[in-house]
Amino acid sequence: MSGSTFGTLFRVTNFGESHGPAIGCVIDGCPPGLTLSEADIQQELDRRRPGTSRFVTQRNEPDTVEILSGVYDGRTTGAPIGLLIRNTDQRSKDYSEIARQFRPGHADYTYWHKYGIRDPRGGGRSSARLTAPTVAAGAVAKKWLAEHFGVAIHGFMAQLGGIEIPFESLEYVGQNPFFAPIARTQELEQYMDALRKRQDSCGAVIRVIASGVPAGLGEPLYDKLDADIAYAMMGLNAVKGVEIGAGFASARQLGSEHGDSITPDGFATNNAGGILGGISTGQDIDVRIAVKPTSSILTPRQSVDVEGNPVEVVTKGRHDPCVGIRAAPIAEALLALVLMDHALRQRALMGDAGLPAME
Amino acid sequence: MSGSTFGTLFRVTNFGESHGPAIGCVIDGCPPGLTLSEADIQQELDRRRPGTSRFVTQRNEPDTVEILSGVYDGRTTGAPIGLLIRNTDQRSKDYSEIARQFRPGHADYTYWHKYGIRDPRGGGRSSARLTAPTVAAGAVAKKWLAEHFGVAIHGFMAQLGGIEIPFESLEYVGQNPFFAPIARTQELEQYMDALRKRQDSCGAVIRVIASGVPAGLGEPLYDKLDADIAYAMMGLNAVKGVEIGAGFASARQLGSEHGDSITPDGFATNNAGGILGGISTGQDIDVRIAVKPTSSILTPRQSVDVEGNPVEVVTKGRHDPCVGIRAAPIAEALLALVLMDHALRQRALMGDAGLPAME
Amino acid sequence: MSGSTFGTLFRVTNFGESHGPAIGCVIDGCPPGLTLSEADIQQELDRRRPGTSRFVTQRNEPDTVEILSGVYDGRTTGAPIGLLIRNTDQRSKDYSEIARQFRPGHADYTYWHKYGIRDPRGGGRSSARLTAPTVAAGAVAKKWLAEHFGVAIHGFMAQLGGIEIPFESLEYVGQNPFFAPIARTQELEQYMDALRKRQDSCGAVIRVIASGVPAGLGEPLYDKLDADIAYAMMGLNAVKGVEIGAGFASARQLGSEHGDSITPDGFATNNAGGILGGISTGQDIDVRIAVKPTSSILTPRQSVDVEGNPVEVVTKGRHDPCVGIRAAPIAEALLALVLMDHALRQRALMGDAGLPAME
Amino acid sequence: MSGSTFGTLFRVTNFGESHGPAIGCVIDGCPPGLTLSEADIQQELDRRRPGTSRFVTQRNEPDTVEILSGVYDGRTTGAPIGLLIRNTDQRSKDYSEIARQFRPGHADYTYWHKYGIRDPRGGGRSSARLTAPTVAAGAVAKKWLAEHFGVAIHGFMAQLGGIEIPFESLEYVGQNPFFAPIARTQELEQYMDALRKRQDSCGAVIRVIASGVPAGLGEPLYDKLDADIAYAMMGLNAVKGVEIGAGFASARQLGSEHGDSITPDGFATNNAGGILGGISTGQDIDVRIAVKPTSSILTPRQSVDVEGNPVEVVTKGRHDPCVGIRAAPIAEALLALVLMDHALRQRALMGDAGLPAME
């Protein structure tokens, strides 16, 4: 149990390394009868694909997904869905130096200390490339949730480095390379171009919102909906913080202002972020995550090698100057996986009748 | 699987309601040979106990724990440890009105929509009282971690409402009713007294630090150490945000400043909060959580009843004006449970030899 | 994860030792709305209770169950159901000799080698007494299955030592101390009386049948319904064999005789024992288990002590001369737990509509 | 959670259908540092491969395995091991008739009732072909167990139809197409040839023995070693019975003859089959399984179609006349998986020092 399975009823088991033969996942527990094709999955993979703008890594991976099982005649059968993505752009090179030293802020150090052995090729298992199977699985969850409950999930950038990005409209998110909900992104482009010149990287804040989520999802005492969302998001590479609803701002609020009033027409506000007592209220689920700056930068850094000797590390190769940029579709996928899992858990407990808001 | 079990190898199964006959938990997976008495557990329970100062709920519960199993001759045997805490201060009263209306910001609404039935007595299953068994289980984990690796875990208040609390020293934490690491707490006392007069409640930020944690704990891809910490903390009643290391501040950092340099003597800084790639580095694990203001306040609030009719809700009874105050020992317990679970997972994978830092 | 939790969605976590303060369990995942009282559980516990005839152990335990949580106003709430049974007949005695030597055929030897520590009081955790919480949890599952699908589960004795017991009628099962489906049990009584005089013990075969089980329960590839039944039954103390349907006799059958023909009115025979491809067919689930003779006998046996020195062991105390006798209600409970768990799993996967036979 | 994952710490997630693009599995939790190549796995796959004699199905599948991940530089890294086997011999044909009717004794009927949809190509998910990934994963477990504890696991035929096969020597097992431990197999060959002429199939009994297993494996109360073995074996296609040690014969034994005496040199007998109280004793683990006759036979059978109309079913195609023949290597793999999982569980609980017999 090396922690590579996500979920309890809708279970996604992830495998692969950045520069091995292939990456992929097995989805176990998908209900039968869902129409599903490779195109359904590919469109989500294409959103997180590298090489789509000058602001992300230039690694050129088509990330073509193959469905190996679990689908017959265009519909899921209830059997596990095997998904395979071949790695194609592994440049052969000499990893002997990389294998012997630890990049500051990178998982090199901890993988070495944990396992006593490390696949150094392109970050191995710790590479952000391993989010692709998560996105693929999330595409299946998204489709089921949309068809059954009309759930819609949208991730977008809320902050780039020090620049806070106002929310204008979801329609803009797909129209710029930043997943930013704004019409004009020149400021962001200039910031990123300057950053690249300095050979540095920056952090970001991503926000994800799910609408149409039925009330009643979440299993207290421990497997609360917000707990599982926090698990999912904090487990995403480079994430250092997770907020739901008012988040850290709630520490400064009074009870009289935080608690969302309820009217016959619904909640008046959404400080709760759609979750009370660990269970969905039926309002929008509203999540924000803090993404740290990429550790792989060209600026020389002080570090040590595997024998503990001091070294100066410069990370060459093709890296994202802001991993937060491509995090939006991944965060969407993770939220979809959590909601899907909890929808099945609620159905197990209550049957169809027990999901009154699910229609 | 109603989500009442915490952990994978060191498993804690929690049961009980605020005003039922008893609360408690079963710990399955505790290694044999640990010396353990009820006093070991009681001392941690007493730290989170209500009624200890005028700043917390005046409910008077001795919270006396009984070990039902798993310990023979003063030592754990490897069998499940059953822990029982009888509820003693359930005032009998008429719950018919409470049972029919939803307090804003409270789990009433979601329990009703999830289960179609709700135990209204003192918040039932959603009461913060149910953190007591978590604290009891955490006491066992703490003891094992301390004896095997010298791990020490300290929770304390970092912010009360809008007041940021500077870190002075851990020695002060036990000397004031706020778990504040400062010598003089008059400002906090005045703030709380004013709050009570206004019949309102406030939020807080709690910080928890674990030192002595061996490198190598955490299971990527999904069950990363930080992911499991986020799950644990976000699942704690009233928590709306979790940060590790630089947290949300890392979104504003550059890669050149965020990544912690490594020297032959160790890491130069700790922006990572002791975790890289989801695995512990051997540095301090550093976590911050945002606790929202209590929803149960005397100020009248607008809400609806179970038929959807508008009602004005006033919550009487004995409630914490700042649930964050008692959150410090609970957050410690949760961090202990996560670390304990991951220590056993690492031992399964690597054996003793694979834990080089564990000595 | 010391293996003390049974099930995946309807989870039973068992705790306690034979002579500790208490035994019990926590049921997590019981759907809300089930009417449940202590009497519902007690009646099943009374069926397996010791001291009810001269053919079982004379230990006098009332085995009174207390519901600690999860039930409000006579109905389950969806919260965990804590069940407690106090141990009352622990005779204090000197266990120092027992603690130092291993009874042949008993778990003494393996507990010692596994844990390096052992609770010797009355068999500790390995005592058949620990089946009581399983029976209590099974009572809840039985009630839900009966109310929702009309499932009825009957266990009875099919063989006592070398005596094969023909099936006459279920109505006789409750009318004799052997759970035998025959009107006249003099032969069994004489056999047991002779056995006791010889200070020996004997084995048995128990058969359990569940009728009314909907088609569609079971999760291939691994968590097949028959696989989980085998797990449940083989895990029962003293069981050394499990058969489903034709069982071992099927090894001698031809395909043309084994495969149950299907007619518009249903299956013509039931060699399958109600399970095909690991999934229930809607026919009776038909299971047989072999129970070994009790290892605790008065006849002196050759063994060793904890230092490996040869010793002669005579087990005094109050023991069942045939543990198979009380196994029938326990086997029923185990089958109920498996069916309950798989009913919830099927409901998660398919919703209400996906259980066409469940009406 | 459609039940396609085997194990708790050494987890194998199986995917694929008989005639889909590929079958395979993901092994999560394999300790790092094990030398592993595709050849190590292929040799076990070749033992269960079809088409190797006239007594098994003539389907011609090379079953070539590809390692997709988890191995670097010839050694496991601790990351999940993805294993892929492409299906190559799927003859395209018209499945419309097969899809509409149910073969007696086959999973057609139950898959249809469970999922409401069924992949009819070659048995789909219910095909015995899906044991190949299990065998592949078992090869990894076998290798680890052999290198760490010298565990050796041998499966062989103990009964073919009505013919009991005496145990002569393990050396013969690999020398005949029946996995029979006897020098001369003419009687078996004649029996099978006669069976084929009658267009019928037969059952078998397979025995599996593991030697070198350290004492202390198994997690009472529920996840006992024998319970998990029974789960594994009963979950194997066509298995209807499982025995450990004396098995069903123990029902006829007296306590004085069943309990294995212990001497300073070890146990005198092995009625326990190497397991007491659900925990390994250090003796040979001794398991027997009953395999029913293949349901796919050329003899016409009475059945119904999906609308419930009576039909006569004749199964054409290439099928094993005795699925028991190829069951020996699969049963070995399953036993290896159970032992591996419990070895890691024991290591989690006790560390290296807690496995005194493991050396």
C-alpha cells in the first residue's frame, strides 16, 4: 500500500514514472452504463498537456490515452477501466550526476531517504507528469457527475505570484494560457516573461468551484467531504495550502458574520464553501489552493550530494516556470474524484431515495 | 463505511454522540509492548476538557477514560485497544424545537439532508465533544512516537480573532488558558471578555509543530504525508484552512527564495514545513490551521425549519465562544495519529533498516 | 490494522479479551432508519450463550449487550453503533503456569511467536468468546436484510463427530441443544456423554443457508461473494474447511451433471450453492464448514514451554467439548455480515434500480 | 471498489477482459530493492499458459508480459509496478447469440443480473484468462518471499475427477501436463482422452504447500492467515471448497488425535496445516481446493435467454476440459500473495525484531 490508490468506492490506482515506458491508472468501481470513449478523456488531458504555450514546459508529449478495459460497445461495464499513456519524449541522457545530488525544494532528497533507491529520470515518480492519469480518471468522474446531477466543475487562476486576479467570468478561462477568468492577460504575460529572463519561478493560487453538487455528500466523523478535498488538493504536487469557503479569513470573522443565514430561497452567503459539518449543503463547493514556485530552476542553489558533500545545483532541462498554471485542470479532476467517491458512498448508505437533492 | 475510522495501519474507529450513553474509540494496529495506563491517556484528555476556564464551554464533563481491552499487565498486547468515556453531563431537556430548525453555520442542516434523521441532543454526532476519543487515541500514538523516535508535538495558538500572537516560547503554552506561546495574555483575555458581552464568537489560527520526525514518512502518489495531514486537520470541526510550511505565502515567493538550501549540517530554512514530495525531510513538520468562529451564538440568526419556513434561531446552552482555544491539543493528537500511521507504513515497506533517521 | 475489522461498507470493528473488562464492537456504515433495540441483539446473543445445556461450556456469562451510540428514538441514525458486553465471570486465578506453556492445537504458541507477549487469561483474544460481538453485529445485519429483502438465514448441525445428521426440518433446530434439524437427538446426546467421560472433544460440520438473497451480490474479480464467505467462515475459531454448493464433491462431478440447468421457472438444481462467477444467482446460498475438535481437553498432551522445554499439558477449566455446537448462530451472523456488506456495495454501484431482484 | 484489488499492503489491482485490448495489473506496495525482470515473471506465466498440451484449451496466447513501471536499473523502486499483457488471439466472431443466452454453470447469468450489461466476448471479465495477471503478481511475491525467508510454494494435483493421486514427489510435478506429483500419468491421460470424446468436463482437487513460512503471520480477529487463504482460493474461478490441514476430516477427529503435539524439535504432526488461531506456526502451510468441472461443454444444456425463454445451449469454442489442470500455478500465486501481504503486515506491527523466525 504505497499510497497510489485514490478513493474508497471509485478507486483510481496510478502507476508510472516520468521517463519509464508508460504511465496510467486503473479505475475500479465505475458504475456500468456510462457512455465513454477515448475522446472524452483526451479532451481533459489536452487541457493539462505540456507544450501548449511559452509559459509552460516545452516537453512535447501528446499524452494519447488508450482504454484497455472496462468499456464494451461504447459503455462502461462495471469492470475496471485500464487507461494507458505511453511516454514518448524521454530524451536519453546521462542521469548519473542528477542521481547523486539533491535539488533544493525537490523530492530527490526524500525519495532517497525513504526508499534507498531513486529513479532519477525526469523526476521519476515525483514528476508532475504523474498528474496525467489523475486527470484522465477525473474525466470519467466528471462525465458521470454531469450526466447524473448536472455537476459542473471549474478551476481557474486566482493569483499569479504576487498578482491577485479578479474574477470576471468563467468564459475567459479557456481563452488564455493561464486559465485566468479575465479578458486581458497582458500583465500576466509580462510577469512570466520577466520571470523567465531571471531564470526563476513563481507560485500561484488556484480556485476550483463545483456547482450542482447535491446536499448530503460527506461521511463524518473523519471522511468528511472537506477533509477528503483537503487530502486530494494537498497531495497535488507543489501545493502548500488549502482553503474552503472563507478559509483563513474565517479566523478573523465573528460568528455573527461567518455563519451563512438560511432563507426559504436558500443560503444568503457561502462562507462555508458549500460544506457544513463535513457534508455538502447543496451550495457551490468553493476551494482555493496555494501552489509553491517550481523547485527546478536554472539559478544555482546550494545543496549536498548523497554522501552529504556540499554541491552547487543548477537544474537544466524543460520545466514549468509556474506549475500553478497547469494546476487548474488537475484540481478540477481531483475535486471530481472526491465528489464521485462520496456520491457512491452516499448511494450505498441511503439508496436512490436518500439523495433528495440529486435530480 | 460511514467514515468513522482514521488511519490505515494504526486505525482509530470513533463512536458516540454528545448526549448518548458514551463516546469512545477502538485503536486497531497498535504494536505490542508499549507501556500504557489510563493515566497516560487521561492527561491528554484533561488538556482539551471543557470547563477549565471562563473562556471555554462551562459544560462539566470529567471525561474519564476506561481502557476496555488490548492492555495486559500494563503493556499493549497487539490486540485492539477499546477506550470508553461515559457521558455524564447530559441535561435532559426538550429537544423538539431544536430538532425542527437549522442553526446557521451548523451541521444541523446537512445531517438532516444526508440521513433524513438527526440526533438533536447537544449536536449529536457533529458535536466537538467527539474529538475526545481522537485525543485519547492520539495520546497512545504520541507515547509510541516519543519512545521510539523522540518525536515531540506541540500545538499552540497563533492568532485569536484578528490578533496575531507572536511566538515567544513553548514553555508558556501550558501556563495560560489560550495555549498561547506568550508570557502575557491580558490582551487575549480582554478580547474574549468583550466578545462574550456581545454574545458573539470568533475564529483563530492554531499552529502545530512536530520535531524529531524521521525522514522518509509519507506514501506518494496520493497518501503523501502532507495530504494526510491536510485530511486530518480539515476534518477537525470548524477548520476551514490548512497550510504547511510557507503555505499560502508560498504563492508569492520565487523559486529562488522558496526552495530550502541544503548544507552538510542540514536544511538552511524550512519553507517546506518538513515535507518534500509528500515525504518527511527530517525537519520540523510545521502546520497551521484556520478555525472558524463557533456557529452556536446567542445573537439571533435568520434560518428555516425542516419544512422550509423562515425562523429566527437563537442558540442557548453552553458553548465555546472560540472553539479554536481547545483545538491545540486536538490538532496535536491528529498530527500524532498521522505520523504514527505513516511510521508503521514505512516500517512495513522498509523494515527497521529502512528508517535510517529513526533512532 | 491488526485485522479486527470485518467488511468494507458495513464495517464491524471487534475488541476485547475473554477475561478483560469488556468485549464489544463498533458497527460503522449501518444505514439510518432501521428500528433497533437491545432486545433485537440480545435474542441472537442468547442463542450462542454458554451454559445453556450440559453439552457446552458451563461458563456463566449473561452476555448482556448495551447500545452505546448510533440509535436515537429507537432508530439507527447512520452514526456508528457501539455495542458493549461486560465480562462478568472472570474467575481470578493464577495464570503464571498457563502463561508459560503452549496447549497443543491452541493459539497460545502462535500468539507468543507473533506478538512476543500474550494475555493468558481464558485464552485472551483467541477465545471463542470473541465471537459474541460478531453475533451482535450480525443481528443488526440480519434485521436489515430481513426487512429489506426478506432474507432468512439458518444455521444447523450437519455432522457431529462421525455422525452424519440428515436434514429433516428447520423447525427442529431450535428445539434441541445441538442446533440439529432432526426430531430425535438421543444418539447425539449419548455420543456427547460418552465423549465427556473419555475427557475428549470432537469435531462437527455446520451448514448455513440463506434464502431470499437477491441476484447480483458479489464483486469480481477478487471480492467475490463466495470468496468473502470463505474468508468469514474460515476465520471463525476452529474452522478448517469451507464448501459452497456441491463443494468437494464437485471434484468428482462431470460438467454435464454439475452445471445447474436453467428453466423459465428458475434453476433446476443448486450445485452452485447460489453463486456463479462470484455473484449471487438468487437461489439459496448454501455453505458448509468443518469445525475441528476443541484443543482444550483434560487428556494430558505433550508440548513445550516458552523456553522450549518439554512439558505435559492438561487443560483444566470450563471448555466446550464440541465447539461446533455453538457455531451455528455464529455462522449465521457471519453470513449475514457478508451479505449485508455486499448489498451495500451493490447499491453503491447500481443504485436502487440496479437491484432488480431486491424487492 | 468493484473488488478488483487483492491485499492490504501488497496490493494487486487487476484489470482487463478476455478479448479486450489487454489485461494486466498494478502492484502497489512492493518493497524497493528487489531485483526483478520480465523473465522472472514470464516463467510463471508460461506455467499457466494455454495451449501447452492436448489436455488444456488450444487458445494460443503467448501471454508476454511488459513491465511498465516500478523497476529501475533492474530493481524495484517502491513505486507501483505496472504489468501489461496484450491479448493477441481474439478471434473476431459474432457474439450476438452468446450475448443473449446464459450457459448453465457459467457467470453469464449473474453478470447480466448484476450489471445489466455484459461483455460477451470470450467470457469477458469472468474468463479464467484473468488469472494471468494474478500469476504475474504472484511471481513478484514469490521472489521476495524466497529471497527473504526461503519460502518455497508448490502446487500440484491431488485428484482428477474421481481419481485420487498419491503424493510421490514434487520433482514429478513439472514433468507431466497435469502438475501431478507422480512418475506415471497414463491413467490420467486415458481419463482425459475419454472425457474429451464424451464432450464433457471434469473436476479436480489441487493441493498447495508453502514451506519456510515464518511463524507469526496472520492478523486475528478477522484477517487471520487461514481466512485470507480461503478468500484467495475460493475466489479462484471454479473453486467450490477450501481445506486447511486436516480440513473436513477434522470433523471426524477427536481432540486427542487432532491437536498436534509439540516437542523440543517441533510439531509432531500437522493437522493444523501450519496455522493455529489464524497465525502461522512455522510448519508447512497446507491447503487443498476443490475445482468444479468446466461449465463450457459441447453437450447441449437446457437454459433460458435474457427474456426468460427456454433455449438449448451448446458451448463451442476452445475450452479447458478440466480447469483444475492449470489451477496449480495459480493457486501457488494466490498463496504467495497472501503470505507476502501478511509478511508486510507483520513487519509493520513488529519491525524486523518481531519476526524471530524470519531468517
